[in-house]
Amino acid sequence: MILYPAIDLLAGRCVRLIQGDYTRATVFHDDPTIPALEFLGQDADRLHVVDLDGAKNGVPINGSAIRAIIEATGLDCQLGGGVRTIHDLETVFGWGVRWAVLGTKALQDPQWVCRMAERFPDRIVLGVDARNGYIATDGWVKTSTTLAVDLIRQVQHAPLAAVVYTDIARDGMMKGPNIAALTDVRHATHLPVIASGGVSTLEQIRELSQDGVHAAIIGRALYDQVFTLSEALEAAA
């Protein structure tokens, strides 16, 4: 199983939120290249970066920090947050981003996401952020009436790279991933599924790997030093 250490950016700093709440942010580093380089030193081969300002404002914002991370590490970067137009895609790919995550825009216009996947094959990731099974958008500020699995089924025929499934109730809570929801998502699509939210023990990583989950994103557990990335990679293998 592949692991993505996470770096969430707010005003250029590396932070973690609790359940996507912008008022409950913990700042871990003023310079996000520091954790990025630490992950590189522990054998990371990719990163998951979230532009929290971009997610809330609807346009990528933390370009200077994202470019600095990529230039400092040379790692493949998966970026989500505020990417909603073809101009945004061209912008973030110009920053050196390897994969762009489309979430809010996917709910607004699923067929546009399919067209972008055709234009940029294997570089677009569907971002499915769910609250009680329903899609949340705009930096998780709004909750829709669309079920996550229904959205996935609408776009899975496109040449997407993967689906990132985030259970908002688990994000930053250190309560473990929502295995039942992940199973539903995996059964709804042939696309690789990336689990996000709640991973807090090495045993949970082993369980996800044994269940056939393609990849997992790990955030707070690494920052709280519950385990190291090296230990997580060993468990995933």
C-alpha cells in the first residue's frame, strides 16, 4: 500500500485542522519545507498537499509554498484545494504538481471533470470528502445532498488517476479510518482508492493494506509523533 504524508497549508504555514474546522487549526511549522524534507529523509516518495486557503476561496493560493516544497524535495506532489478551472489546473501543473485533486468542481460539474481527465490523463484525482456519506464542498463548509458513491459512479469511466475518500468525521480525530465507508467506495469503482482521515495506529495501516486499499494519507499521527513515516511504510508493506 502506498502512503502519502500530508502537508496542509494555511497562510503559507503547515497546519492540521480538526474535522476541517478552520477555527481549530494547530500550526506545526511556519516553513512547510521542513516537514517535507523530514518525510523525504524517511523514504517518502510522494506527498499529499492541501491548499486550505484555496479550498475556502475557490482558487489555488499557496503557490509559493507549494513550489518551495516541490523544489526542496523533488517528490511527486498530489494537490487539492481550490482547483476548479482549466486555468487552475494549468497553474498548479506549472508549479510542478504531479496530480491535481478535484472535489467541489466534481460535484458541480461531473462531466467537466471527465473532460479534464481526458485532457490530462492519469493526472486528475477525484476528491470525495464525505460527511455521513454525503459530499461536502467549499473547504468542507457546505454539505450537499449527493451521496459519495453516486458521484464516483458518474465519473469512474474517465481516465482518472485515483479517488481520494476523506471521512470528515474522522479527519484529525485519531479515531481510525471508516472501514465500512471505504469498503462501499471500493465496491463502487474500479479506480484506485486512497483512504484519508483518522489513520492513527500502525495496526490500522496494516488493516487497510490487507483490505486491498490502494493508498492512505497520513497526517496528524505523524505530526504528533505517534509513529514515524518509516514505521508506517514498513507496516504498509
